[in-house]
Amino acid sequence: MSQEAAEQRILDGSVWEDFCDRLKAAGQRICRSESPGDSQNRALGYRYLTRLLRAGLEASVDYADPQYPDLFRLADETKGILNDNPDNFYQNCVIDGRFDYRITGNRGTVSWFSLGSKASAEPGEMRSTGELDSTRMSFDDDGRFEIQVSSREQPGNWLPTSEDSRMIVVRQSFGIREQEEAARLSVECLNPERSHNTLRAADLEGQLQAALGFVEGIVDLNVAWMERYRTHLNALPEDDQAACQAAGGDPNIHYYQSYWQLEPDEALLVHLTDIPECATWNLQLSSYWMESLDFRFFPVCVNKFTAQYEPDGSVYIVISAENPGPRYPNWLDTCGYDQGGMLGRYVNSIDPPREMPCELVKIADLQAGQ
């Protein structure tokens, strides 16, 4: 489309009308036959669309200029995507592999964080083009650091990119969140070609449509994954690691994903008996739409540092609607939902197991065994 034609679509309102029509049609994805048809899960789905739209607009409009980059949060306390980790502080940055960047900051007190450059910002296509984590970085005595981001190897802290790199994903993993301070980061493009980042009218339609493409792609991937996880309902086998990484996962993390579904009197008893040596591990609950449950207020995640261990070093975790009592202190609250996603992780692990063993039990039986 010529610039003149693109500007005419702005002037006659076509850009906005087409955006609204496509957004309206996106609602049909929530009503797919594979997804739950009850009012609660459907309401969660429509709310999910509003949250994904916020994330998509930030990525494709507000923070979209790779020559004037800034860090933003696709997933945060009220926006969850593909089983986002409650123990993580996520940040994202739109980049272009043709340019060079510098990231500076102070590491705070978080024991482990990682940065990955990705070949795309599209769900399911975020192939890694470079990885760097805090175990391979140098810091000064005050915790300050500088990272060079480029396709050419650099001395010191270097995050590799390639010509098709389009996004940086930052993961900061808390042990005990309320006792730790996240690293503070800032980013700049070292060789921009534009003297400013003023919006060009001809660019807006592409940005708005990219935001909707993000919404549609995440919902479709969500439903496809949950259909696959339904084949091992209430179990936690290791996931397809290549598929996880293609969706933006970290190669340092070994993933276990599944689908839980419980009656009000049922519980899922997870017994971790072979925890490998690792930087951290965790297990979390999400809704059917793979948004982590509200970790601000409820116990929906447990990790290496918050868990209470058995004398033999193993860990029992109970997933249920009702607190099973003091014998099982590692309780994950289903928060009134009857089904959803769950995800376990081992980070920087040595020889991770093939599964996180689960057993479907009655809550009354757990309470009777106190």
C-alpha cells in the first residue's frame, strides 16, 4: 500500500473501523468448542482478551520503535501469558537485529536473572538468537553492569543477536519475592537512523493489526496447548522443550506443563522425590487461559526457597480448593476454579527427572491422615 493510500485510510476512518471489526471477531476464539463452555471460564476468556490487547498494544504501538527502545512488561501482576511464572519479574524490549544496543543497570538482590534475544515477537515463533544469564556475567563491587547487545561478538557481558532478532525477554527469578529487590535495567540503541520516534501516520494501521495478530495468536496457541495437555490430565510429565523455547521459553529452564481438573472434594498430591541440583525450581497454577492465578493475594506457587521439606529432602505439594491442614503446608489454592493449567520448572538443573509425580486423592483423606 502506498503512503498516500495508507494516510487516506487514516483520514476516512477505515483504519479504526477495521481494527474494531477484527477485535470483535477475536471474541469468537473464546467460544471454540475445545474450550470450557461454562460462564466462569468464558468470562475469564473475555477478560483475557482485554489483557492480551493491552499487552499487544504496548508491544506493537507504545514500545514498538527498535531505534528508541524501552523495557515494558508483556506479563505482569494483571496480565498473564502462557503460564507466566509468579516467581518471575518479566520485561520485554522490541529490537531490530540490524542495530546495536547497550543495557546498563544494577543487579539488585535477585539471585538469578536471564536475558534472551528472540527472532520474532510472534507466539510460537520466538526462536532464541542469543542467551545470557547472571551466572555468566561480571558486575562491579556495587552490582552495576553493562551488556553489549549486537550480532558481533563483544568483550565482557555480551548478548548475541542476529539479523532477524526482534525482541529481548528478561526473566528475574525471585526466591522469596517480598525479601528481594529486582535488578534495574535501562536500554539504548547505539546507532539509530531516525532522529526521533514521532508516529508516522502510515505506520499506525500496521501497528494496530500487529497487536490484534498477537491477541489471536496467543489465544490459538493457548487452546492448542491445553488440548495437548488434556491428554495427560492431572499429571505433570516433562513438556516438549523445543516447543516451549519456540514460544519464548528460556533454554536454561526444564519445563513440565499440564492440565488440572478437580471436583470440590478432590486434591492433586504432588510428591517431588528426586529434586535435581538446580538454581531454583517451582510449581504454579493457572486458569484454563494459562494466566497464573492471582499470586498477589493467594498461595498459587511454591519454589525451592518457600517450600517446606520432608526429613528425607522430598516435598509434598497439594493442589486443591480447600486447605488440607498443617501436615501439608505446601498448599496451592485453586481460587474457586475447577480447571486450569499448571507448570513446573527446574532452572539450570543437572539431570532433571522425566516428570513431577502426581496422585489424585480426596481432601478428606489428606485431612484424616494428619
